[in-house]
Amino acid sequence: MDVHAEDPVEARGRARDDAGDRRAMLGAAALLASVYAIGAVLQSAYVYANLVPGWQGVPVVSRLLANFVAIGALLVTLGALQVQRWRGPWAITGGIVAGAVVLSAVRLACQVALGVYTEPDRSTVDAEVAAGLVIGSVSAGAGVWAAAARRTLRAQARAAERETRLVQDALRALENEEVRLRRAVAEGLHASLQQRLVLLTGRIDRLADRLEATGTVAAGDVPELRAVRGEVETVRAQDVREMSRLLFPEQLEIGVVPAIRAIVRRLPPIIAVRVGASPALRAADDPADPRLTMAERLLAVRVVEEALTNALKHAAPTRLEVDLDLDGVDLVVRVRDDGGGFDPAAVTPSGTTRLRERVHLVGGTLAVVTAPGDGTTVEARLPVEALRRA
């Protein structure tokens, strides 16, 4: 087996690039040469008909035919030699000269064969050869330049694509690292810190019991210890747990829909909440075969959290709706409330601004549609990497 065998995909890509360069070269050369050919015939017809006695019957059609046959010969030469592949000034110059010589020779031969000249003298031959060399050189040079320009633009475009991919890869790495750190901190809060607080409350209880049993303390000491113990228990049971949820939402490892349902379960029961997910989204969020990365799930949950928080703080809603769907390669997150709405021009939503910047970093969009008295709709479109690559 040849370990140096060329990748078929890369080979097809190079073949397409080469064919495109060849078309650019031949197209530019043909266009410029045709302009020269038509212009030269019209000019010679005018000069001969008006300035040279006895030359009113200049064979325009024959001259045009000779010129276009010569142009065809130029294109065949450039294509056969594959000059678009040549590199280096001397090699390129050689290809241009070869094409120009072929055009000039074929043009003169066709002019004689078609009766443009019956017995051309030396000066006529020299003039026609020189004209053919000029036309061929300029046209071939333009074709080679077009191919080179296309290569340069292609290289620049691919360099930009590589840079974009590098940025996207770096961003995904940062997102994955953020998820890892969030999980680690959340687990640390839930495990080590919470366990230490449990031990601390146990020690306070024992100390309070001992002091109460011996009766060697002031009357207010034991209740004070009990109060401290209660505060520590509150920190353990509520604050640490809430901080853990903020860092890494509950149920996120199962899916974005379970994580959002866990969030809305904490909302006041007087608010009607509906969470909807399309079949396509449920399939992409299937824990058995997830197509949403942990970072994509986390960002979707953050959008919902921000929208719900703003609604509860400012809108006094009675109903909230959360809808999740897939639209092409985008995860669409839409949160609606029936609250009072607001005037976007009169509010500086710092939290939404930060979230919008985060969404833009991954190539998504975040829109807030609202008006006083009309409620608010927050819609985010987040690209799903697995769907982009599908």
C-alpha cells in the first residue's frame, strides 16, 4: 500500500481549482484577443477604404475569420501547455511567447489561405507578424494574470476560512472548558463545601448540647448557638445549592428540555408556564444520541434564565411560554410573557446585552421584541455545530 497516496477529496479539490484557473485564463485571453481582432479588422477596413486608393473592397469577413481561427489556436496552445500551472517569471513568459508565436503564425497563414493577401511583400509579412505577436502576448498575458488573480483570491479566501475555523475551534474549546469548570465547581460546592457545613452544624449542635447540659453559660448563649446553627443550615440547604444550580443547571446532562423544566418548576405557582419542544428538537436533545453539545445546552438555558428573570423582575406576568425548535442548523429559543412590556429606547438591559454578546460570539442572534402593554418576546437563534457538519 502506498503510504503517500493522495487523499481523493483533496485530489478532486485540486482538480476543480485547476479547471477553474484554466477557464479563467482562457476566458480572459479569448475576451481580450476578440476585442483586438474585431477592432483591428474595423480599423484596417476604414483605413483601406478611405485612405488607400483601390482598396475599397477589403475582405472584412476573411480577416475576421483569420483572426478568430488564430485566437482558437492561441487558446488551444495555452490549454495544451497548461500555462495556468506554470510558476516563475521565465516559465510564464515562455508560455506567453509560445502562445503569441502560434497565434501570429496561424493568423498570417489563414490570411494567405483566405485570400486576404495573395502575394504579401516583406513589409506586410513583418507588420502582420508583429501585430499577431502583440495581440497574442497581450491576450495570453491577460489570461495568465486572470488565472494568477484567481489563485490569489482563492488562497486569501481559504486563509480567511482557516482563521475562522481556528477562532471557532478556540471558542468551542473555551466553551467546553467553561462547562468543565462549572461542573467541577458545582460538584465541589455540592460535595466538599456542603459536607463541611454539615459537619460544622453537627459540631455546633454538640457544643450547644454540652453547654446546655453543664449549665455553665449565660442564658442567651445556647439560643445564640442555635441561631448560628440555623444560619449555617440555611447556607447549606439554600445558598450553596442555588449557587451550584447557577453554575451548572440541574438536569443539564440529561438535556436542555429537562434543564429548562427544572428551572420553571421553581417559579411561583400563580404564574402559568408552558414549555414546548418540537419533535425535531426532542430528537436532537435525546440523551441516548445527543446532537447538542453541553456548551450549546448551557447557552440555551442561560437565554431562558435571563428572559424569565427579567420577566419576573420587571413585567409582572401571569403567563410565560418557552418554546424550543430547530430551524435549519439553528436551535431557536423563544420566551414570551404577557407582562407590561417596556420601551426598549428607555431601558439599558445590561444582562441582555452581555448575553447578546455571548450569543454573537458563537455566530447566533438574540432579539428582544417588546412594547409598553404588549408583553415581551425574547428569541435566540443558536447555531448547532453537529447540524452544520451534517
